Amino acid sequence: MGCYEVSLGDTLGVGTAPDVRRLIEFLNRQGIDPSRLAGHFHDTYGQALANVWKAYECGVRTFDSSVGGLGGCPFAPGAKGNVATEDVVYLFENAGVSTGINLQKLAETGVWISKVLSKSNDSRAGAALSAKKASRNTTSSKTSPASTEKVDWSLVRETKQILVYRSGATGNIVLNTPRNGNTLTSPMIEDFQAAFRAFENDSFISRIVISANGKFFCTGMDLSQAALVVGKGGDASLGIFKPLKSLFELIDNSSKVTIACINGAAFGGGIGLAFSCDIRICLSSATFTLSEVKLGLCPAVISRYVIREWGLALSRDAMLTARAVSASELKVQGAVSLLADTPAELRKTIEQLIRNLRHSSPGGSKMSKDLVRLAWSHGGTTAQEEGVAKLFESMMAPGCEAVLGIGEFQKRNKVDWDVYAAKAPRAKI
């Protein structure tokens, strides 16, 4: 009959996860592959989502669902509808399984259609997301000026490789060679390092953003340059190794808060650029590919940052398979802080993050970075203990930022540290 798929329908909604497992195992023994099956679970007894996950664990990859949990069953009065699409998407995305679905838009659709049909929204995730969004909208009047002030960028430098912007205490270095995927050529590295050092040495700068124009964030090492020296070894290979190493170390060792704003796919050294930063936000469609193994190479220079931020297991998997790792997978790992669905939302997200970081003191931020570095490099050693003791002494010393911070906290005031830093006296040189 040309049947390509059989849906396992529990329209009464009485099944449980053990029932699902037993059924699929029985079908497997009859020679029916899970890839030919689909799950169709109603939520009458609140078991639908658990049944979906159990079916997924058993190899099923297709599921029927309905926005807002719409539906029912004519044979079972009082039966609930199909499992809510919002709940299924929320489950899989937070488990690191990309669905390609905009969850916020989906949740808004569920709210809308429930209102049109004059029924309750039976999606728990959809209702929660909508309530959260409404809460954000209603609390805007309670935010401080720093939380609402517009971020205006001023162009301070332009080269053939980069654009350099500034907004108050925030610097922004934009990779601007989209035609070649913002590759890390020698001129790109030189211009980037010069701009970064200028911000690093500026006492009025508290944070540095790294962003890019075009389809890609950064496609990594310049392979045309590598092709000229591969197989020669010695000084020839050092000519590529040293600039890349110094580039990533410059970012990693920065005293400022560094933020990678990732607008698209990143490969190789582009991943190093992003994950040598402190914080990463990116488009939800962005991917990260360590493709070196396909070329007979390995991600040598960037490995310390990838392994530190991704963890051993994921790093090994990504290096050996050269697969594209999704932004949502890295979000689950904690390696990516925030996701945005469109370029416009990405701009809003980075601007809101910058506004939020105005309430983080420069000194406190630097000391926090030092704590993480001590734990990573010297965890469990005397060096870590001594380092922590020195940092504690520094944060309690006369004239420290905490004098103002704690004082304002006791007055129930938020400190805008950008304003404070701008007013603080500076040594004349």
C-alpha cells in the first residue's frame, strides 16, 4: 500500500512511558525499525510529554503535536488534546536537540489561537513563556536609567579589515571582510590586535565587544597562507602559529569583560575568537564547526579555549566528527549565554547586555575573571588558595569599589559603574 510510516496513537491519553517502551521494543522484535514509527500522544493524564521523550530515547524521531495542546477524542469524553507543540519544542531544545522552530513565535501563536477559540492554553511552556514576556514588558518602568538608555555607537576607526566603534565605556571591534568570510588573514590579525590593545589600555573602557558583518562570524585561519607553508615546518609554520596564538591570548588575558556577538557560522580560528571571550551571544541559527580534521589538521591553537568552554566530551566529538555544533547545543552546555532569532533581535540583545553590565563594577569584574582563571589553571593547588586570599584582600582594601557598592546597596540604589568610572579622578600622564 506504500505505507512509509505508522503512527502509534494514544488518543485516549492513558499510556505511560513504560507502556511506550514495551510497545516499541515489541515492534523492534517484529523487525519494525523505529525510524518508520511516529508518536501520537494525547495528554489526558499528563503523560504525553514523558511518552514523547521515552519514544525518542527508543529511536522514534517523528511526533504529532498541536499548538496550544488543541484537540480531543470523540471516544473519550473529557480527553485532552494532542501533546502541545510548545512543550515538545521546549523539551528538545533544552536537551540539546535542535528543532529549527522559533519557540517564542510558536508560544505567541498558541496564545492567539486559544483566544480565538475561547479556550484555555493547554501548553505549560507556552503559557509560561508568554507570562514571562508580559512580565518583562510591565517592569520596564521600574528599571534604572542605565537599563533603558540607548546604546549609540560612534565610529572611531576604520581600516580595510575592521570597523571600530565606541559607546561610552564599551568598545566594539567589527570584522569587516564579509567577502572572504572575515578570515583571519595577517592584515586582519594586525588591525584587530591594534584596536584591541587600544581599548585594553583605555582606563575608561570596561568591556569589549567582538562582532562581524556578513554571513559568517569568522571562517578561521587563512588557508591560502597556510598552503604556502604546509609541509615546510620550522620558521615557516611559526609565522602562522605565533600571530594566532598571540591574538587569542590577548583576548583571553584581557582585564576587560569581553563579549563575542556571533552573527553567523564560525569555523576553526573563528571559534577560538569567540570562545576566548568571557561571554557569547549569538543567532540561534549559528553553527560552530571544527573542520580541521578533514584537511589533515587539528585545532591546535584554539584547543585550550574550546576544551575549557565546551568540555572534554563535546570537544572530542566535535573535533573528530567535524560536525556543525548548533548554538542551542552550546547554550545547553552553558558555553553560549544568550540566543537571538534574528539579526535585529541580536542587536537588541547585545545592547541590553551592555546596559545590564553597567551595573557590574570594572574591578569586581576583573577579580571575578581572575577567580575563574585560578580555578581553571591552578584548581586545588596552593597557587589557587594564595590567589583567592589576595583577591579577597584587594576587594576589602581602603578605597576599593566595594565602599561605594555596599554603601549604595544599603541605600537601595543601583550603581551605574560607567558613570562612576567617568567621574573618577585619573592620574595625569
